[in-house]
Amino acid sequence: MIKLGIIGCGYWGPNLVRNFNSINGVEIAYCADLDENRLSHVKSLYQKIEITRDYNSILEDEEVEAVVIATPVETHYKIASDALKANKHVLIEKPITNNSKDAIELIRLAEKNKEILMVDHTFEYSAPVRKIKEILKSNELGKILTIDMIRVNLGLFQEKINVIWDLAPHDVSMLLYYLEETPLTARAIGQSYIRDGIEDDARITLEFKDKIVANMHVSWLDPCKTRRTTIVGNKKMLVFDDVAQDEKIKIYDKGVTIQKNNIPKQPYYDTYEQWVLTYRTGDVYAPKIENKEPLSVMAAHFIDCIKNSKKPLTDGYSGLRVVKVIEAAQKSLKNDGIKVDVEND
């Protein structure tokens, strides 16, 4: 039986409680939060769980092997470092920290104390995202040219972080998972419309090697909830609509090629007639995807890593890579959209 404590019972915390509570061999011993109302809510649903306003009481219990942290990002480093120093395994909400320096320190602490440090990049555990990774590995789309990602809705407005820090980590983590590499540069522009100094709408451009370009739009100011990714390859194209009830992934056998006619080349230029664009429009199909809650898969993976001393898919280094991309985008955002180099490992 693995005993764990969950720190933070706000928006995301109850989802974590529900999923970990459903895993055989796991006991949620504690839930901690500063808000008595949130603690009372959890207690009403799970009467055996002890509630506390002081997370240190969880860390002081030697029977607790792991903690799950779902608190505001500015508190992640302090709580996680305290937990690692208390020899607890740690699962922490995205992003791992609000700066790469603190993320590196958490990785160092986890390695020193031989504890699991994992980041809840939930989408990497979702069936559609894993299916997309499988499709990309198979080279069905061909060489990847561009990736466009949209993550917009009305709210939830944050008080201390902007929309890039709030929403972009989801898409950045998926992007790095798909391509298995870190972008070379980042550019970002955005505006603060509701709260001064806290950007609520932003656009990010990431450039990878081999001319791959990824564009992201993140916003709290859209009337429609949209979660869509379009991947364009030189063979086929893929659209992932995470809001769709079914057929979340569609693959389009569409493309364009240039055919050069057998006309003698001019000395300094090519005539229009020498170049012919050929458009291809073929079938569209939706691959079968299993229906399983990503958070459930993620929670089970964390427990499996603890029991069997496995390296998590989304370990501390994964969290660090995401933060480095967000930092570069943030730096660009605050400097009129200049191109910023992304620090690599």
C-alpha cells in the first residue's frame, strides 16, 4: 500500500484525488489546502482522508511515501523542495516551476535523495496524443513542415501568471513529445486587455531544425473553447480536435507538389509556364482511439514508477525543457517579439 498526500484542492486537486483514489494499492492519507471550504468539500466526498491547512504535517508522516502538488506555480519550488528533502516522491502540476533555475535544483534534489520527480504533463498520457506520436513515427505524414496549435477559451483568468505560463505548457509539452527535440528559437507577441501587465492573449512561434515551424495561439479571450492542432507533412496532413466528441484525429491525404515542365531555363529567371503546381486531394480517415482518461493513465504511471523504480515519461528534465521554452517565449514577449534562442540541455 502506497500512502500519499495531495497538496492543493482547488481547481485541479479534486480530479487528482478522484483518480488516485481509484488505484488499487494506493491510499490518500491527507489533503492539504489553505482554504477551509475546499478541504470541507474533499472531506465530504472522501471521509477517510485527513485534511490539514499545513502541508508540513504530511511531510512529517514517515508512512507517506509520495506527495502530489497542485498549487499555484509560484509555490511549486518551495513545496516540492521541502517534500524531496523529507524523502518523498513528488508529482507536480505543470509547469514544474516558474523558472529553469528552480527546476534544475528540484532535479538535483530528487537525484541526490533518489526520489521520483514527475511532472503532470497530462496530454502526453492521452490516447489521441499517443496515437499522433505513433503516426509521426510511422512517417505516414512524411517530412513535417508546420504545426499550428490553438488553445483558447473564455477564462480562467490568472492573477499572477500570464496566458503563456498558464496554457502554453500543455502545447509545448506535446510538441516536444511529438518531435523529440527542443526548438532553436522562440518569438512571442501578446497583449494585456483585462489586467494590466498580465497578457491574456498571445501568439508564439517556435523554430526547429530542418525548417520546422510551430505556431501557437493561447488566449483567455475567446467565446469558443478550441483545442486544435494541425500538422502539415509533405505527404499527408493531420488535424487533432481535442474538443470533438468523437473522431478527434483526422488524417487528410492532401498536398501540393511542384512539377517542372521540360522547357529550357532562361538565363536569369524561370517563366511561370515552367512551373506547375499539382494539388492532391485523397481520402480522409479517422483512426480508432481508445477511450481512457489521461489523468488516470498519468496517475497510474506515477505509482508504477514508485513501485518499480522507473524513470517517468514526464520526469524533471521533461519539465525543465518545457520551462526553458516558456522562458524564451516570455523574454520575447517582453521585448517586442524579438527572436530569442531557447536554451538547450
